Amino acid sequence: MMGDRQVMQEGLFYEFSIERYVPEDHLLRVIDRFVDLEDIRLQLKPYYSAMGRPSIDPELMIRMLIAGYCFGIRSERRLCEEVNLNLAYRWFCKLSLTDPVPDHSTFSKNRHGRFRESDLLRKVFETVLARCIAEGVVGGEAFAVDASIIKADANREGGGPGVDGLPPEILHRRAVQEYLATLDEAAFGGSTPVEPKFLSPVDPTARWTRTYKDGAAKYSYSVNYLIDCKHAVIMDVEGTTAVRTAEVHSTRVMLDRVEARNHIKPDRLSGDTAYGSAEMLNWLVNERGIEPHIPVFDKSFRKDGIFERSDFTFDAEDDRYVCPAGKNLRRYRVAGRAAKAKPPKDGLYRYRARKTDCDNCPLKHRCCPKEPMRKILRSVHEEARDVARRIMASDAYATSRRERKKVEMLFAHLKRILKVDRLRLRGPNGAKDEFLLAATAQNLRKLAKLSIQGALPAPE
Ligand code: SF4
């Protein structure tokens, strides 16, 4: 006999417990073990008035944002709807069945006010990172760095040529004010003297970038991750303009910050060729004592059969190159000139052969067929580049190359699972906020995953 269900949704009294309803193995239950926002409350206290109506609890807003970013819900309007309806979200946010959910406008008011003034989202990220370190999932020996392009919330149609600048009637906009404030910062406007091809009036800090697989250019930012290779925990995150010099500079900022904040300096850093400039390698090797497991950025390779720089032998003691014909290439031929010379402005020493040697050389057609003599350029930081080259030939480098892929996997997770492939907030501060929240969510999910796998001590 077909059953007939009695529908009685109008009941007034229920015995219901959210605590019992949320499954023990729900992701938010596991994540909750690692979320401790007590310090956040203390940090925010000076930003609240001692009088007046009580505000929305900042811990509630942070918990809502964490839940949203962990499940790819970045729209604050949708997040409020989800928390209102989803019992697991209510449990994580410590709301009862009847507690009201804050209005979505509360988030934007706090984001532009107290949260930004107190740098709250970075504090939340650091709190979660400190928990990762306390749980022993950070090795601290090998770090990897990489950057990924994230589309900005700006369309091509609204943009104008970069040389035209911005119309005066939009200078009051928040995103434009932030753009003007960051014009000299190394992470944004100060990263390159090159004018952007197009400038977006809604988010002028976003860089017109053509690095997408479909070949189309879009307004974008770069998200930079510095990770610990043991369990791919994100040690630091930086938002920059989508320019390589800004990305490389952010690596220095992140390494310095991790050392100052967490007292952790890695033995080695791996990255791709973008980080293999002479200046960066010199900074790592000579200033920070970190092994660069980074391919050397080298443009001396030749495909036309002409001798490459590697065909010349460098004699450090005598400061000369020896060519394949056994002749010397020197920086200076006059005694005492080297001691008086200033460092070259472009960072490159020039070693030249004698014209008389090259004129009579049988190898000239393979060495300098169009020049009177051969010239070799050598970076002022060539010793650091040599250190990186020696590491590239080692077995440890093969391991580092594999470990480097962990950053790329985090970016893939960021875009596909957390849905951060296009920013929702505008301006450099909006980009930083979103990247910090996403990195916090990724670290929390990492802790939860390791906990579920039994790689962490069981909760007491
Ligand atoms: S051309 Fe000059 S630099 Fe080149 S191999 Fe001959 S002597 Fe040496």
C-alpha cells in the first residue's frame, strides 16, 4: 500500500539541536578545530566605540567569510542567504536556528572601514598560519614561489588608451584613489616605467595583460604565493600588478616578512625562470644565504652556430675569459684601470679580445663574423648565477622542480574549487583582501585534509 506522508510544517515547538544535526565528518566541523579568533577581537577593540548600539560581532563576519571562501561563495549577498539556510554554515558561525544573519551591506562597510584600518584579514591569515606551524605541518627548509594571473572585475569595453590617462570626473572613485595612492609602490605603479596599453576607469590598477591561453588580453592582477614544500602550506601571499618585476619584488617582501614574523628562513627557494634574474639570485645567495633552486635567466645561447659564452673559459684569478683559440678577453688592458673603474650602470662587465688576435684567427667566422673583435658580457652578479647553475646540475634540483609544481596545484585549486578566477572586489586593496581570504581558506582546508588523513595529532 502506498504510504501517505503527513505534512505538518506548521508545528510550533520542536526539539532540535544544530550541534547534533551537523555530521561529525563535515568539512566545517574539522576546519572549526583550527579557527581561533580570540586575538582578532582584541586587535579590533580600539576600532570600536565604547558607547552606542552594539555592532555586528566581527568574529561572526570573519567566520562567515571563511565559510564562504572555503566553499567558493564569494558574493556577500549569496553568502548571507546560504548562512541563513544552511545549518552547517550556521553551526560554524555559532548562530542558533533563530539568530538573524547580518545584512550583506555590513561586510562592505566594515571592509572599507575597520577591517582595512586594522589590517584584519592579514591578521586572520597569520593566525591560521601560526596554527599550521604549531601543528607541525611546516618544514621550514624548502620554500617555493610562483605567481598566477587573476582577472580583474573590469571589462575591455570600458577602458581607454593608457597614454590618455583617466578623465577628471572619475578621480573621486575609491578604486581610482587607491590607484593614485599606489603609483609609486614597487608592487603596483612603481614596478615598471612602461605605460599600460589600456587603462580601466573602474579599476585602473588592473594591468592590461595578454597571458591567457586563448590569447586574449584582459585587465588582471597577480596573486603571489610563497609556500612551504613539506605540505604546500601557504607561508605568505601578496597581490601585485601583473608585471614580472612586481612579482619578483614581492618574493623578497614575503621572505623578509616570514622571517620577521615567524622566524623561519628556508635553506632553499625554488621558482621558475622569472625569478632567475642576476639581481634576484645575488640577493638570495649573498644577502640572504638561501640556495636558489631557480633556472638562471640566460640569453647567451646561440642557435646560429656562433660560439656561445659557455665556449669561453673564465679565469677568476686573472679576471679574463679565454676564447676557443686560446686568446685572452679582458675588461681593461691598462694596469690599474680596474681599481679606478665604477660599477657598470647596466650591471654588465664587458670583456673584449684584441682586434689583432681576431683579425688573423681561423675561427673568426664562428666567433665574430660581423664584428672586428669578440665581446663577452658578464653580469656583476655572475658568481651568484654560477651558484644557481651548479645547483641546476644537482639531484636536489630535480626534487625542487617537482616540489615547485605544488604552487601551481594551489593556483589550480584556487581557480577551480574556490572559484577565484576573477576578482569580485576592485582596486589593489580589494585584490589583497580576496587573496588573503582565499589563502586563509586554502590553509584551513589543508589542515582539515591532513587531520582527516590522520597526519595531525587527534583532538583532545
Ligand atoms: S675570433 Fe678572436 S675571440 Fe674569437 S676565437 Fe678567434 S681570437 Fe678568439
